[in-house]
Amino acid sequence: MRRHLIATAVAVATVAAGGVAATAQTPAPLIERTKLFGNPSKTAGRVSPDGKWLSWIAPRDGVLNVWVAPVSDPAKARAMTAEKQRPVRGYYWAPDSGSILFITDTGGDENFKVYGVDVATGTQKALTPFDKTRAEIIAVSRNVKDRILISVNNRDPRWFDVHSLDLKTGALTLVFKNDAFGGFVADEQLRVRYALKPRADGGQEVFAIDGQTVSATPAHIIPAEDALTTAPAGFDNDGSTLYWLDSRGRNTAALIAQDVRTGKTTILGEDARADVQGAAANPITGKIEAYSVNYLKTEWRPLDAAAKADLDFLKSRLKGQVAITSRSDDNRLWTVNEDPVTAPAALWLYDRTAKSLTRLYVTRPELEGAPLQPMHPVEIKTRDGHTQVSYLTLPPGADKDGDGKPETAVPLVLLVHGGPWGRDVYGYNGYHQWLANRGYAVLSPNFRASTGFGKAWINAGDKEWGRKMHDDLLDAVDWAVKHGVTTADKVAIMGGSYGGYATLAGLAFTPDAFACGVDIVGPSNLTTLLATIPPYWEAAKAQFNRTIGDPATPEGQALLKERSPLFKADQIKRPLLIGQGANDPRVKQAESDQIVDAMKAKGIPVTYILFPDEGHGFARPQNNLAFNAATEHFLERCLGGRSEPFGDALNGSSIQVIHGAEFSPGLKTAMDGLKASGF
């Protein structure tokens, strides 16, 4: 949770096979918004633990739901869930393969409930039928088939009690009553073994747990500087080895195996450039047999001969980035995602025994043959000598020789990720493809505070919101100007959550740096942001205070005010578009209301779009399509790119234009048409 507080005369573009390249006479075809941001045909494919079923998320009556099909006949798929409003965005197989588990909320309020659907009968049941509470799945074991561990804050909204959930009866049994801990680590026998307690300085203490008994002293201490790069990563199947992603005593997080009995640690994997990102464990033994590191791109590194053989086989058959998304309990069947970047992702079924690959589906087949563009990893130096890994995508026809630089400067959208404790990665990116197709270079920098590049880079962002973190963004723009990607007067800034804050900061603190900005659910006042975080983020408060600013001290109060774009709103002079979800529990609607009111009071134009059935971001495709339609017309006027007509993009959405429709080209007319049509 704490990481996520907060998207010429000859053929000149690298395109997917069969695609149409751009020429001076014939621009690349406009890719329709619905193909990029409408429902995927299928996504999130997995194989059941018993290896008999395949599952995926796909539309049912226009809403994403979970489907299940026999492995022997994927064409016989049937819908397991029947959500009518909000899409199912994630699910689990029950360990006995008898049911599907998923979580969903209401209107983006993030009060998640856990549901179970019986595969044989299709009967759905609310397993955590509590209102105004949040349930989370802690552990699903391959060894224990009839129950899972969940946490729920129905007793105290600040803290999550651990319960055992019987998958057949739905009975909840209290395992651990919690009044102090922010997280738990369970073994494959579903025994809670460790609990993580926040420290006042932003670090954590890891206590051993035996039933309801907590050790008198912590078994491990995670200093504040390591809090975002160090954590227990789970046990092997017999519980004798505890795995860690650990940056203590080093900069980047290494994969470490610890013998539980002796305490001895062994480094399994490390990289001086980047943290270990993930690991693949054998489902039979629970032993980690491969790990991944992502500096510029994801690299999988095997730890034994069998894993090497499998990874070599997959790399020899598949293009682009490869990710293992699920395995059967006997380790015979895997689902493997293939991301070619310039073509839509595909899911394959890998039979390890037969050494065969079967393509199950393409996520967005409507994009096959579309003029999708390559993504270029670049290393950009900051003014104080650091390197920020960034990703650049160029418009079709802009890069004749494929060297990652346009022949002539083009307008640029600086697309800033959220978090800020997150990162951008190499791979297919719908926002990069959309904006590039509209005529813009797109640059996504991993500014300081981004994760994945070691604790020094994360901690360099402490108390630097709107300052050095913003300097990094300006340095990325300067790099793009110096390398001929764009010109200084043709740069927009855009992002969600922290990226929305960066947009507001960019227009308020450096009012001449950007031609315009698009803010999605971004905070404008850091004091009110911290005062209204959800109660279930209690365990993260100390970390927020350390990294953003402490509202309990006079110095912290002054810093938070200084770094809040709201108090410099009168300096904004470039066009601004704001999108907000009314039910956002992280960045409340008031964050957008405040800055819009401040700009209105000064007579500064701003367009404010609200979605009453959304939270922190736009989950319903209809709402995402509506906002993106407004965004591309807004950017067209600002940067001079191109746009697809509004058409029926607003139909089915809950869009409300609270203020300034007249400042966004075509929006007022589209809204008038929406009202006239009765939507």
C-alpha cells in the first residue's frame, strides 16, 4: 500500500508485422482509442493448480469477468463471475482448484471484499461480507488445500486481523489479533511466522510469531533507509528456508536465502545496477530456481540446470519479454506471457514434459498489424551526476534509421509515473503507443524515489517532492531538447497520482517549463493529503512523514506548504486538464477541488473532469476512454498533434465536467451531444 500512494518518402517506422508504416505522403493510420483502452479480448491467463483448467479475464456483457475452460479444450470457456459495473482486475485459484477467488470494491472506494465462485456449480459467495472494511489475501498455499489466510480491518479500521478462511464453508477463524503490525509472513503450512512492525523513524522491526505469542525482541531490524528495498519474500515448502529481498549492508536488494534454524544467509542473486525484482519458485519444493533483475530490461537468471533449460527453451521460441505467470502443482504446465512491445502481448501454454508451446490467446488481437512503435531505454544524467533510467517512444515515421532519435524534433509528452515509489519499465505501454501514434515523443523517466535501482536512489527522494525530484524531470526534458527529440516550447507534462502532483508542480513551480499539463488524481496540498490518508495506512504514516514531510513539526508543516502546488496556483499560466475520481480514498476529491477553486478565483483557465463512480484512477474502460478522448483533443491544441474525433467516446461513461469545458477543444460540444443522446 505504501508504495502506491498515491500511465519521408519511404517507410520509416519499425512496426508490427503486416503494419502500415508512415511516409511523408501517407501518415501512419490513427489507432482507435477503443483498441488501446477498451476491454482486452483476454488477459491474466493462468493454469489451475491441478493442471486441469485454464482461466483468464475477458468481457462478459461488456464488463471484465473471470472465465474458465478445460486445458484440453480452451474453446469451451464459460464465465465464472458476473460483475455488472466494475471490472474484475485480479483473481486467484483456490489451492484445491475447486473455486476462483477475486476481490472487488464499490465505485473505487478500495473497501475490498473477497468472493469465491465454485467452478463446478458457478455459485458465488461473499467470503468477507463486511461493509466499509477492507479485506486482503495474505497467503494461498499449495500444501494446504481447504483454506487460505486473509486479513480484514472490520474490528479496527487501522489494523488488519489475520483470519483463516475455510473455502468450503466460508467460516472465518481468528488467527492473530493485530494492534500494531503492518504486515505478516506465513509459511506454506499457513502458519504466521513473522510480523512487521513500523518504527517511529520509518523503519521496521520483524518479530517472530508462534500462534498468538509475539517474540519479546525483534528477530530482524530493517532500518529506515532500507524500508522500501528490504522485506521477507516467503518460505520454501518445508519452512526451513526464509527468502529475503535485502539491501541491508549494500545498495541494491539481493535475493538471499536464510537457514531458519541456524540463521546463516546465502546470496542467491544480485546486481550492482538494480534490485532483484522477482523470483520463480519450484511449486513442488518451494525452492527458488530463477530470479529477475530489471535495469534497462528484465533479465531472468537461472539458479539450476533445469530452470536454465526451461528459460533457454522459452527464449529460443518467443520474442521480446517473457514472464511466467502460473504453474501447475506438478510443475508440468506453465502459462507464459510474451511481450514483443511492437505487437500485442500473447499468452502461451508451455508443457515442460512434451517441450511444446501452444498459443492460447493474443491480449488485443485488434492491434495486430497496427503501427506500434519500439520503446528505447535511455540513461539520462541528472544535474547532480546521477543516472535515471528512462524510456522513449517516438511517433511513426519520426526515426528513419531506428537509432532512437527523430530526424526532426517533435512535440513531447513527459509521462510521469505514480507512487512515487514505483517505476516505469520496458515493454508494451498503451499510453506510449497512443501518444506516439498521435504525433508525440513520449518520455518516462525513473526520477529519484523510483524503485528498482537501489536504496540510494529511492532515499535521494526523501523530502524532495517538488524539488530535486522535479529537477530530475526538468533534466529529462533538457536531455530530450539537447538530443533533438523535441524543442523546449513543445513539451507537455502528464501523469497520475504522484505523476499528477508532478504535473501540478511543473505548472505552478516552473510555469514556463511546460506548454500544458494533464493531472490525473494528483494531490495539490501535501498537508491535506497526509491528513486524509485512509485509516488502514496507519502502519505507513512514519514512512510518509520521513519521506514527504512531518506535519507534526513546524519544520515539516513549512516544508509541506512550500511543496504544495495549491499555494502557487496563481503562478499557473499554461493550460491544465484535471481528472478525478469522486471516491478516491488516497487522493481525495478535495485535492482537485482546492486547486480548481484557487485557479477560478484568479481567473486562470482550467478544465476539471470528475467521475462519480471512480476512485484512484479510472477502472471502467468507458471512463478511461472518455477522459483520454478529452486529453488527446486538449494535447492537440497545446502541442499540435492529431486526434481521433470524440464520436461516441463519452457514451456509457459517468463523466461530469465540473468546470472549464470551454477551455478543452470539442469537450463542450461532446458533452452537449451526450446529454442530447440520453446517456
